[in-house]
Amino acid sequence: MDFISFFRQTINILADLFTLLIFLRVILSWFRHEAFGLSRFLFQCTEPLLSPLRKLLPSFGLLDLSPLVALLLIELVRVIINS
């Protein structure tokens, strides 16, 4: 396995992991945060990516579009890396 293949595979694995973490965070956000210990872990893992996006996006009241934008950016990076 050469370096480029290793790099692509690593990016794909990280993209899959972040996608899963963001989906879980969105689903758990519909419930009480204190009820799940997993919520804190998901927040700590995903907030470094979502917080800057949230600052760049216009406010839509209670609707947070930063997870959707993050998922789109993750997929964009994946497409660019694999092309």
C-alpha cells in the first residue's frame, strides 16, 4: 500500500467516523442532554467542527444548520481526496 492509498483510506475512515458522530449528536439533541453520558462525548468530538460553522452561518432561530453544512463539507472533502 503506497502513501496515497493510505492517505485516502484514512480520510475515508475519518469522514465516516465524523458523519456517524454528527448523526448521533443530532438524534440525541432531540432528547434531554443530561439523560445520556454519550451526549457529552459527542459534543466534545463534534463541537470543534460545528462551532466555527455555526458562527459563519446566519441565524435561523432554533434551527441549527451547522450539522448539515458539516456533513456536506465532509462529503466534499471525501470526493476531492478520492478523485
